[in-house]
Amino acid sequence: MEQPLPMRTNPPLRTMPPLATALALATGAVTALTAELPDPAAAAALALPAPALNPEPEPAASSASTSWDRLVETEIGQAFAQGKFSFNARLRWEHADQEGLKASDAVTIRPRFGFATAPAYGFQGMLEAENITSLGAPYNPAGLDPDQTDRTVIADPETTEINQAWIAYSRWDSVARYGRQRLLLDNERFVGDVGWRQNQQTFDGVVVRSEVLPETSLLYGYLTRINRVFGDAHPQGNWNSDSHLVHASRQLCPAARLTGYGYFLNFDDAVTQSTTTAGASLTGSLKPATDLSLDYRAEFAWQTGGRNHPVDYDALYTNLELTASYDRWLLGGGYELLGSHREVGFTTPLATLHRFNGWADAFLATPADGLQDLWVQAGVNLPLNIPFRVIYHKFWSHIDGRDYGQELDLLLSRKFGRHFTTLAKYAWYEGGSGRPDLQRFWLQAEFNY
């Protein structure tokens, strides 16, 4: 148990005169204060400043500054904090061997980095850059290496570029995007990003999309420059453009979508590619049975020379497709016509051309007398979830029906998890009417996040 402290007893005070008593008390008080604050500097530090006789009021915080701080800390800050980084890396070996030229072997790697903000007050932005590096195998990068021009072209030149840089504003179920951007319309037959090549095709300009009408999608685009797959160092790597895109699509019913378009292309750097095209397509999917689906496409278009095209011509385009999918099997086919008039073939200069008329890329430019392509395909999902696909093409000219040869395409691919994909791909084109034979083979691994 805690003991109480002993009480201190003071000696009895002697009787003093009143004046002496007051002086003694004052002296004791001063001595006590001095003992509590032995350091004069410390005493000065503890002293409170004397109030000013006429104090000036402290300036109020600027309302504009406060609003800006609040804006940065909330909307704009959150737009960056909630933004998304993207990363894609693709390693590819491509072997290409065209009759009359040496074979090319391109081993290239393409990392691509991007960041897109989250929306803030309707605005959103994106920046993306990429680099393509050759790992040393000899190939002809579309004529950019003067020592390899006797080899087969593989259009994956080394380059470092800004792939996308745009700002967008969204309101009223519509979005306007300005800057360098990817653009894919329909099946990419007329406008696409050529995603198969290492360097994507992108477009500088403004594109407005709207879904303000029910079941309807509207688009208008004005393009000022085309950034093509050949890279900035190539003479045809970029086209200055004064082009307009008009596109409208409406879902008529669950099994049918109707699309109409007009593409008014004008290029100062490639006047023979300046075209005016108007067309329409009907696409959809039918489900006659539980495990059976039928996908179809019927498309027609008409093309004339653009504003600065040297030839006044009129060419027809037709595309008919039907594909059946049942369980793990796929079977389909189609017919495509790129017509000709006055020795000018129907052309699609902004397309993802690798997707059409065979993977060997024997018809990246439509022949002067046009092209007919009749094709069939079959596919199956093999064990271990490995899709296998085979496509056969037979080609003729539009004018006079000359034999333009045949092609066989094969594809195997495999996904590993959400981010990793590998593929093996082969294309063999046997030329006709004097066109050279061509073979291409690819092995590729890609990581996407």
C-alpha cells in the first residue's frame, strides 16, 4: 500500500514590520520565477508577441485557387489515378520466298506501351508508343535497306513511333475523338488498322461517333494524314489526306444489320489511290439449331476516281459470305469481286489487306483488270484447345477471266491464360498468267496486357 508523503512543516515566521514583509514577498516571487526559467533565450521564446495596435486582416484564400486544387484532387486526379496502362509485345519470325527473288527471314520484336485516362468531365486522353527492332536476320523491309532489295519484301521495317495520341469528348451518347487513332470499320475491308503487321496503320484527324438514335450507329471522320505500316522513313510511309468518311449502321432485327457508307478519299502523295466509294452491306447470324449458327454477309459498292485521280472510271465491288459453326467445327466460303474499268481496278487503300485475297499478300494491289476470288474454309478446335483452320482460294481476273492462280492457307494457334498467345501460319500462292509463286511462313508469340 502506497505510503502517504510526510507533511512538510515550515519554521514559524518571525514577526516583521509590514514594509519589510512586502519586500520579502516580492523578492521571493522574483526568485521563484527566475528558478523556473533559468535560460533568458528560452524565456524569450515562450513569450507571446504583443498584439498589434491596428492588426491587418489575413488575406482570404483565393476561391479560384481553392477550386483548382479541388479540381485536381478530385476529377482530374481521379482520371489519372483510374487510368489504364496497356502493354503488348510481339516476337515474330517471318519467312518469305517469292519466285525470282531471294528469300527473306525477318526476326522482329515489337513492344507497345500505352496509357489512357479515365473520363473526367466527359474528356479522356490516350498516348501510345511502339518500337520495332530487327534481331538480325536478312530481309527486305519494303525497300528501306538498299543492300536487301533483291530479297522478298516483308513490310516490318525498324522504327520507333507514336502510335496513338488523342483526346476525346463524350456527351449525349456520342464521342468525338481528335488526334492520332486506330480506326476499324465493319470487317476492315475499306478502313482498318492492318493489325497483322508489326507497325499498325493509324489515322490523324477527327472522328465523331454517335448512338443517339435507337439501334443505330453513326460515324463521320475527317482524316488529315494516314500513318501507314511502312514507317516514317519510307517514301510512302505517310500520306497527306483530305478525306471524309461517312458510315451509318442500324440493327433491323436480331438476325440482320444494315450498313451504308461513303468514303471520299483524296491523297496528295498517292493520287492513284484517291477514290470515291459508296456501298451497303447486310450482315447477321442465324441460329437454326442449338449448336448451329450461320453467319452471312452480302455487300455491294461502287467506286469512281477521287477528286485528283488521273482516270475517270467506274468499278463494281461484290462480296458474298456464308459460314456455318457447329460444336467445334467450322465450314464456310465466299466470293469477292473487285471490278475493273478503263484498266483501273477497284481499290481499298485504307483496308487491312492481309485479311483478304490470301495471306501470302499476292494481291495487296488490285490488278488493272480486276480480281475475282472464290474461297472455301474449314476449321476445327483440336484437343488442348488448339484451333486449326485451312482456307483455299481460286483467283481470276475480272476482265476476260484470266487464271490468276490459287492459294492454300493454314493456321494453328494456342492461348495460354489471359495474356499469352502463340501461332504458326503458312501461305502458299501458286501464280497464274505470269504472276510469280510466293510462300510465307510465320512463328509468333504475343503477350498482351
